[in-house]
Amino acid sequence: MNLLEPIETTRFLGREFLVWLWFESELFEGQVSAHGVGDFELFLEKQIILESGGQKDREQSKLRGANPASTPEAREALRQGKTPTLASFRLRRNEQDFSFAFHADAFLLVGVKLPALLDEKNDEPFYERISLMEDLEAHMEALYGDFVLLRSSVAWEHIVLPAMLRWVHDRAPVDATSYRKARTEAIQQARGKVGKKRRAA
């Protein structure tokens, strides 16, 4: 088997993860949460790139501005079958702002800007930067962990995907409170099943 095949066949997950982040950040007006890290703020800002097709017939939409993901052009690109490959985010927790772009296909955080350092003396800034970077990675890993649990559960087909399709096509509004309750319960149930399997092993 081609060593690159597993990478290519799972590349769609990064884009689906990015669409899900986009959807939940808009639905919850930036007030998101994830297992292990609690509540924090997450907003798309500055730029988003969406693509469709393969290497030869690729079509790309690059949108920039204060909030490009909320523009009619961004939603129309989704309706046309384009998926986001890169988007810029601002993550805020404990009055600290992190800005970065998520590269979906490579599954990388790029262009990371950390909060202002608290201590500029001696070697402390180095260790503080490492700590802040680890903090950012922990939040993204927690979000991805919740996404994977949802994506592999029946809730994806019955709860998440229908809500995302209504959002993409501007159909009946998604009730944020009901959706949050249902997706949280689904994640908790999925996490419980994973825990039982691990204990059984």
C-alpha cells in the first residue's frame, strides 16, 4: 500500500473539522467549550480559503476582511461544494488572546500570535511562551477530541449534520440551546463508551 494513502484518505477530516468549528463558533456566537478545557471564546476572522476539485481542476475562493466567514460569499462557496482549507481564528480565554490560522489539509496551526508576556525578565519569557503554546494546542486538541467523538457517533447523522445543513442553506434557524444540549450529551455518551472499551481491554 502507498504510504501516503492513509493521509490522503483521511484528509477530508481536517476540512470537516474546520467546517464544524466555523458552524459552532457562529451558532454559539463565539462562546464554545470542550472537554478538559472548559469554556472559552473562538471566532473566525481575517481570512478563509475554500476549495473544490482536485489538483488539475481546483477552484478556490479567498475571502478576507474583519469577518469573512460570515459573508454571503462564504456561505455560497459552501453551497457550491467548496470546503475550507485554511481559516484564521482568534481564541480568547482568561483575558488572553491567541490568533492563528488552521491549515486543514496539513492539520497545522500557522501564523500563531501569542498573548503579551507577563514577565520579560531573565529566561521566564521563553518558558512562558512554551506554556502559552501548549495551552493553545491543548484547546485545539480538546476541540478535535470532541469532534472525533461526535463524528464517529450516530449523533453526527441525526443531530450535527442536519443542523449544519440547515445552517449552510439558510433554512430554519438552528436552536443553539437544544443543539448544545444534544451534542454535549452525545459526546459524553461516546466518551463513556470509549472508557468502557479501554477498561475492558
